[in-house]
Amino acid sequence: MSSELKSWKEIPIAGVPFKPSTEYKTGDWRAFRPVIDDKKCTRCLQCWLYCPDMSIRIEWEPDGKKPKRVYYDYDHCKGCGICANVCPVKAITMIPEGGEE
Amino acid sequence: MSPAEQIDMLLNGDEAAAWAARHCNVDVVAAYPITPQTIIVERFSEFVANGEVDCEFISVESEHSALSACVGAAAAGARAFTATAANGLNLMHEILYIASSLRLPIVMAVANRAVSGPINIHCDHTDAIGSAFLASWLMFFCENAQEVYDTIIQAYKIAENPRVLLPVMVSFDGFLISHTAERIKIFKDEKVVQEFLGGPRKVAKINLMGKEVELSLNPKNPVPVTFGPLDLFDYYFEHKRQQFEAMENAYKVIEEVHEQYAEISGRRYGDGFVVPYRTEDAEIIAVVMGSTAGTMRYVVDEMREEGIKIGVLRVRTYRPFPYDRLAKYLSRAKVVGVFDRVQDAGLVGGPLFIETRASLYDLPERPIVVNYVYGLGGRDTTPEMIRSAFDELVDIAKGKIKPFRRKYLGVRE
């Protein structure tokens, strides 16, 4: 185990979380990884709207008004596949983790 | 300091529990009726109906819900109370572990009753010990209604101590104590109890992300507190280690609270953990929990008249188990008979027997320790039965009969 982990004397009792949930990297739970095809993506942001883990990230155009690119926070995406399901243009593919991209 | 003013009341064990909860000014009671505990909840609901207590009384549909409601209430910062027995306690089993792991100082009265099946409503200790053996609850076994009243008051002070913060189960023999009226003393002014407890429950403080917060679901907390999240291989073990520590701390806190309570009440129960009777020079000592200790003292007196050096050690605190006290009181005995009121087929012996033997293992010279199972399903345990067992212990000490692992007292062979 990594040395960052605290001892029982250093953490609050009762199993109360002592750091925000974003610090828990849940990405390694993933069995399937969503991969987005930028050429097909229309930046409609349905995936961003539906993602239950706030793992869809948006790179904005310099004007800050239009999305330039949609990408993933793979540290927190659990691979649920909702984004691929809701994508109206089928730009998102679920690929088995550990397989070829 | 002289004890506070007290009045005599004619109460059975259940009523004594209800009065103790009333005097502790509990905020929430959630319970489901089950014999022989029902009177506790009946009496307490009368207090609520009469406006004599300031308490939220929650009628629930099961014991699982009763303890769950107490978990929610205690997590919100309330002083919560419940009561059950037998199969009701078994139905709570899952939540017992949750209450202790969330470090909630709930107090629960248990009128000990045999566990079905076959269905039986009378006393044995299988319910409490079977359900809570590993549940990280503090467990007291009382001998009479007075002790029930006193122990529930002590229980809140122990449970709410920041060094402990574990739930407490206060057990007493179903019907034998729960339904038998005794003259007991209760505090004339309930403020004495509330001062003893330091007023309403004070929720412990923890440090969370650099801020001091209440360990509760208080919406005023500067950082929100989450109870009951997922806790995997990275921290679950550390949280369990904290529970081990809390249980170790309980030894000291029980001792302190027992002494503080003696100051206001004038009553002591041995050293708070074990209650010895004529053990100083005893060659033979019986170890027991609950009301049978009284019958045993009667038999001990009878045999002492005959010059037999015999005594009885009643275990009051089953969790944390007072291993060092048992070693101290039993070290000079030749033969120890441990009496278990538990169905434990398949174990080396009854739970009290196992822990008594283990407590003596480190002694340079150990007494012979044998086990009796007695009183299952409320089987009356008479002075004659106890005498027959004690006579056997004497015969073992004299070398007339061989020690045995286990016998059954009062069953038709």
C-alpha cells in the first residue's frame, strides 16, 4: 500500500470520509472504456448532461461560448456506458479495458 | 459527597428500564413490542402520552426498523433508546454492527429470552450473546431491577464518552427480572441524573478537512459529514482498529463511571465488572451471569455453614470481557464451575466458560474449570440443582470424581 495512506490514529472515527469524493480515483473500477470519435461528435453535450460521475470534460473555444472538444476524466469514469447510449450520433464506443484501442 | 435523595418505588425490571430512560431524558425511542420486553415500551409510551417526557416516540414495523431509526436519530445527535428480546434482537443483528461501526452511543435494554425454535418466551442468554458476540457493543448483565435502573443510567455516560462512543446493551433475565416487582430506589429529582450525564447528549467533535465539526448530521457543520459510505480495503481495517481501541478504553471509562455513579447513588456492583461473593478464601468458585447469582449466594451461605470454602463470582460486564478480574479472583481457587445459560452446541463450552478459561490461561497455576449449561428456555434453576452442581465441584476438588468438560444442569437425562 502507498505511504499516503493514513494510520488509524490520523483519521476520524465512524468511517466518516475525510476528503472529497473527487480524491477517490474510481476509474480503476472500469471494465469498459468510453472512447469518443471527434469526427463524429457534434458537441451536443448530451453525454455531459447524463454522466452520473461528472466525468465528461469540455475544452472550450477561445470565445468561451462554444465547446471545442469533449474528452473524459478517466480517473473517475466508471465505464457505465450511459454516454455511449445517449449519444445521438453514435460517436462513443465502449472498448474493453486492457484491450486494444 | 453524600448520595442524592432517592425514593422507593415498586417496579419490575422492565419498568425500572423505562424509568431509567425517562430520567436520562432520552430524545428518541423507537421500539417494537416483544415479550418479555414489552412493558418497557408500554410504560415509556405512557410517559410520552402523559407529556412527562420530551421525547420523539417512533412506532415502527419491526426490530430491524427500530434499531435503524435509533441509528438515524443518534447520527443526527440524539440520545436514542430501544429495547428488545430474543428473535427481535436477532432481527436487529445486521444493524447492531452498523450502530457500533458508526460509533453511535445508543442504549438498548434486552429482557433475555430463549431464541426460537421451538418457540419459547422465557429466559436464557442466547439472544444477547448469540446476536452481539462480535458486534462491538458493550454488554452488561444485571441481577435485579435496581441494577437495571442504575446500569442504563451508567450506560449513557459510558457510551457517550468520546473515548468510547460505542452502543451499550443492558441485559436482564426475562420474566425473572423483567416481570418481577421489587422495591427499588430511583432518584427523586431526575435532574440529578441529567447533571450526572452532563445534560443532553453532547456530540463528539472531529477534525474534517481542517475544520472542527460535530460527528453528526448537523446541517450547521462547516463541512458536511457523511455517515455510512463505502469503506474498502484501504481504510476499513483502520476503522475497525479504532473500534478495538474504543473497546479497550471502555475498561477505564466503565470503572470511572461506576465510581461516579456510586457517589450520587450510594450503590456499587462489585468493581463494576465482576461482583465477588465469599471468594477471598474460596477453593471452589462458581462463575455466572444474571439473576441466578442470587440463588447461588443462598447456596454458598448454606455450604459455608457446613465449612465448605465456596464462593460465587458474578460477571456483570460481558463486553468488554473483564479477563484480568477473572484471573485475579479465580487464581487461588482449585475448581471453577462456569454456568452458561446459552445454547451453544458445537463450541468447546458455553461462551462464559470459553472466556473464563482463556482469562486463566496465563496464570502460572490454573484451577480446573468445568462447564454447566443450565436454565435453557426458562427452566427453573433451583437451589437444589445448584447444590448438586456445587457438590460435584467439591468432589472434583477432593479428587473423588474426574473433571469434565460440560454437564447439563436440570435437564432430564
